[in-house]
Amino acid sequence: MSSPRPRTAVVTGASSGIGAATARRLAEAGFHVVLTARRTERLEALAEDLAKEGHSAAVRPLDVTDRTAVDAFAAELTECHVLVNNAGGALGTETVAAADPADWRTMYETNVLGVLNVTQALLPALTASGDGTIVVMSSTAGLATYEGGGGYVAAKHGAHVIAETLRLELNGQPVRVIEIAPGMVRTEEFALTRFRGDAERAAAVYAGVAEPLTADDVADTVAWAVTRPSHVNVDLLVLRPRAQASNSKVHREL
């Protein structure tokens, strides 16, 4: 007898960090993963590594803020069972009074409109699968504010609200909506991008913190939530390192 065809999971922002780790975890769980992001070379390297390990992966370069490209991508997919809306990021730590509106616009377009674009485009396929799952990667920033985080906090609140609203609107449909809200996660690019390439400031975010979360910690949580029985919905899962009690209270051993 032939083995059953693997279910398809689309992961946005899969070129690094949490997205890449999540794609790997889902591939290990038996999914055919569709890797999307803007950096093709990184996606191809990840797909090659997964193939060497006997996993199934496809590369589809994509900018989630480009609705025409997103619609074309969705039209090419024959099926979709899981969508992980992971693409996002932060820019700057300026106060509301001093922030550059262009930075806020960029964060909103990626963290909010990117989620909207891909979710709208893939929702018909997710519904048609008879057992679809939408994951929204938000943040503890989407649940509570902090100084210097206004733009990112506003954007992640938007992502949080999309997940909450979808869950209401899709009630009765065969689609789950899961929100994962990580706190402090040390990845190779998040803080570096936020501080515009200033490696010293980026490193200071994690200074003295014994064990910040890793991308794999978050990916493990995503894979666990996605692979629960289909009648089980993990509405909202907040995860932080033990050293972090809130967005503004972190134990540091200096």
C-alpha cells in the first residue's frame, strides 16, 4: 500500500529565525512545507537541508505585502491545510513623539496587512481541506504595551485582533485559529533589524538573561499546537523565558 499524501503547511517568513525553525518542525512532523519569504537563496538552502533529511519542502519566494503576488501564489497551490503567518518584525525603539511614521507603516504592512493578505488568499483552500489551521504569530507586545515599543506594539495588537476576529467569524467552519504570542526570543536577526544593524545595542537586549527563548522553542510550541486533535483549538498560547515576568520585567544576572 502507498503511504498517505502528506498534508501541506505554508510558512511565511521562513528564511530565518522562528519561521525557518517552524518549517523544520512541521516537516519533521510529516507535513509538506511550502517555504515563503523574500530571500530565495535562504529558502533554497533550507529546502535542500530538509530534502537531505528525507522531508518534503517547496520554495516559493513571496513578499506578503504584495497582494498581487500573494494572490498569484495562492492560485498556484493545489491544497493547503496549515498556514503559519510568521512574517513580521520590528523597526526602532523611538518614543511615540519621535517615531518615524514610515517605520510604523512598514511594521503595519508586514505584521498586519501581510497576515490579512495571505489569510484571505488561502482561506478558501484551508476551508476546502475540511480540517484547516491558521496560526498567527503575534507577540506579548500584542497583549501589553511598553515604552519605546509603540509602533511594534500597535502592529502586533493588530495581528492579535485579526486572530480573535477570525475565530469568531469562522466559528462553525472546519478551520482552527491559533495565536502564538512569544516574549523574549533570541534569534539572529530580530533585534539586529530593530536596531538598524547596531550589533552592540541588539546584544544588550539579552545581556544577563540566562536563557532567552530560542526560535526552536517557539517552533516546538507551534508544531505542538498544530498537531493537536482537530477538535482542539489552542486559542492563545503565551510563552516567555522563565527570566521574563512581563514585557518590562526581566531578571538579569549582571
